[in-house]
Amino acid sequence: MKAGQVLVILGPTAVGKSAVAVELATKTAGEIISADSRAFFCGLDIVTDKPSPSDRRGITHHLIDSVDLTGKYDAMAFRNDVERLIPKIQSRGHLPIIVGGGTLYLGAILRGIFSGPSADPALREKLLSEPLDELYARLQEVDPEAAERIHANDRLRIVRAIEVHTITGQAISDLRKEAKPLSLDFAVFGLRMEREAHRRAIAERVRKMLAKGLINEVRRLRDQGLTTQHQAHRTIGIPETAAFLDGEITQKELEERLIANTWALARRQTAWFKRDSGVTWIDATGRSPQEVAKEIGRFSD
């Protein structure tokens, strides 16, 4: 790596990003900054497949367990944290390695983020209560560019886009064009897998999570006060397991729903990453973290 560069390893869920990052950090005296959109929250260990202390192998990891279970964290906070952390890491002579699949958070540093208006609680509550198809139709009318980018079932992002337009009179897509990426020398690598191998990896991860105690973890999180009103509750694995705990679905249905929803997330992430031309893509299908890390190292030299 060139002096002053920041390494980014991104990609959809379950392609092995965390293990590859640890391999690279071991070889380059690196420190890892997590860009996993839910690993920020304390207590979400199994449900986010958070690397354990032994998995981290003594490598410093930043922004894991950095937010209270019932707290909030957003893309601007992540951008500010990255701006704060990178000079400190570099001052120690270490390589900053940003790793994750959180598209909003990665977008905040690689594409830029605009300072939108604060949420209007009354307006947001009203919008959240309206039928989703009507909201999406309104978004198509006021901001067709955003409607193309946002999935028709993504209620929260649809509501936010309409909220911004209502408050400012401007389309959120126009405001985002004014955003600037961080002024850093990023070397960006993406990991991907062949479709069927990726689906198998997701299914295997889900089964391991269930075997490790996902159901008990979600039960404990609810006992600790996690509710549907909290940001962390929107993590894939928590609403589904809550439905099982409430007797709404069977354990078999839980497993099937987790696999389906995780695969849907992976497809959304992949579509988002494809819009970035500055990513060097590495095929991780059937390869060890050591092999993938070695290939990234060759590209980086």
C-alpha cells in the first residue's frame, strides 16, 4: 500500500469480508474500522455474526459495540468517526482498513453525504401510517430519480425522501448530488461469490447462527428493553426471531425466512456496489481468507 492510503473491503453479506480483513491487518500492521451497519450495537453478537475476540486475533477493531442497544447511529456519525479515527491510526504507523457491507455508511465516505433536515416527528409519524403503495407513488411523482434507487418496499427510505422534499421543497436526489466523498486516498476492493455458492454460504451462516443460540440472544435482547421502536431491532434476524418467540412462525419457517431475507439483502447490496466504478472486484468463491488477502495484497503493491 502507498503511504497515506486507506484500504476498503466491501461486498454483500456472507462473502467473508471480516476474515479477509483480519488476514490483511495481520500482514500490514492494520487496524480495522467496522462498516457493518449493525455491529455498532452492543449485544447483537450472533445476529450480526460479529467477529469474536478470538476471531479478531489481537487486531484492533473500531466501531464494534460502540452504540448502546437502544441507541441511534447514522451515516453522518459514521463519517465523523472515520474522519476522527484514520489520522490516529496513521499516526501509529498502521494501515486503516474499513470493512463491511453497510451501504449507507460506506456511501457517506466514498460518495459523500448531505446535511439533510432533521426529522419532523409529527410528519414522519403521519407518513409511516400511510399505505406503502401510496407513499411510493408520491415519491415517484416528487422525486422519480430517488424512486428508481429506493426499493418499493423500503418504507423508511421512502418516508425519509418524502420528508426531505416536504420540508425543503427539494428532491433528496438533488441534494445528494452536492455531497462530496471524504478527501482520502481510498483503495477499494470488493468481494463477491458465484450466485449458488453465495446462497449456500448464507444458508450455512443462518444455520450456524441458530446453532450458536440466536433465539436465546434475541430473547435476551428483548428482556433488556429492545423493542420495534429501536434502530437495532431492524437488524435481519431480530424481527424474524421475535415472530418465532411470539408463536407466529415455526422454527423451520424462521430458518427459511432468515435465509430468504438475508439473500434479499445481499442482492440489494450487490446492486448498490455495482454503481461504483472504482472498486477492484475479487472472486472469493471456494477460496480461503488467506488466498483472497494475498490477491488483494498483490493488487495493492
